[in-house]
Amino acid sequence: MEFIPVDGFADCANQWSNNAPIEPAPMSALGLHHGFSTRLLGLALILASSSPIRRTMLDAAGVDYVAIAADVDEAAIKASLAEPAEAASALAAEKARAVSEARPADWVIGSDSVVSVGGRTFDKPRDRDQAAEHLRLFSGKPMQLTSAVALARGGVVDWVHVQSATLQVRTLSDAFIEVYLNAEWPAVSYCVGVFRLEGRGVQLFESIGGDHFTILGMPLIPLLGALRQRGLLPA
């Protein structure tokens, strides 16, 4: 039985919200044995993330992989790059590169997302009060969500793709924000943008334009194409 090592919370985890230790999960428990196995080719496909959402996307697509969280200085990368597309691309590439240095024979997927509103880039809220502040700042404004995905091998980034989506936030009353956070906190404390589109976060918006997978945090369709081109999925 193969086990997937994971790190702490990442990218809007909708589980484990009490900061309890995360136990390694057997691949069979995630249904990964049903996917196309890169190990038949003598290598592993690695997801450089412990994000439950990204893992769910790959699981549903039938992709066999191992999850190993990347140890990178995300704050430093974001601070050095003002443009959302550049920041998301750099974060995805660095995550993939960092893990591939330790596993040079294997292909590694890195992915990250950046949320910007009114020219300002937002991080995950540090507490509930800041989450409410962010939601008040988002109210009535277009939100740009930029997600990037990268592939690396042997410490070298081989491919990067970035996509953006625009989500129009409706006017949010203080009463709605209070009710919303009562229901969604602390799950959305791990979410850049303070929302889970698959949950009550959909109530924040009056319109959404862009790729669904990009909004969830990883441009999946381009990634699957890149994996096929490299022989990691059947064509």
C-alpha cells in the first residue's frame, strides 16, 4: 500500500479546520487505483500541494499521482511580483521546481492562485475580523482570480500555463457578511478571496466569467493536455 505524504492546510481546505494533525492517506482510500498509472512507465507524477481541492480535481479526472507539499516562501514571491499573472506563474513554477529537485526522475505539478480587487492583491485572512474586512472591500467590485499550473522535472520547469477569471461581487450587506461568516468560518480562513465556490461562496457573486477549474485553483484542461503531450496520460 502506498501512502501520500501531506503537509498542513492549503488553498481553502474544507476539512481539518481544527488544526488537528493530518494523517497520511492511502492511495486506495482516494480511489487513485482507478487512474492511469504513471508508475507503469517507471516514474511517478507528483502534485506539489496538499490542497484538497486540487487533489479532488485530479482524482475526478482519473489521474494517478502522489501528493507532496512544496516548501517555498510564498510571501517573498508575492512581494517581489506585483502583477497577478506573474505572481501566480512564479508560485506554481517554484512549487514544481522545488519538489522536482528532490525527485528528479519524476514529473511534478505545481499550482497556485492569486486574487486581486481594485489593483490590490489579497492573501488569506489572518482572522475572522480581517475576513469581514476583505468582504466589505470586495463588495460591489469585480474580483480577478488568476490561477497558474506548471510542470517540472529534474529541477527544471518545463511548462507553465496561466488563466484568469473575473467574478463580479454583488453588494454585500453587513448582515449578510455576518451570517455568511457564521456559516463558513473557519473553513474560508484557508481561502484567498474568502470563499468556496462549491459552498456558500457562490452567494457572493452576481456574475462569473471564466473557466470553472481556474476558479477552483488549477487550470485542469490545459494541464491534462500537457500531461498527454509528455506521455503521462493516454492520448
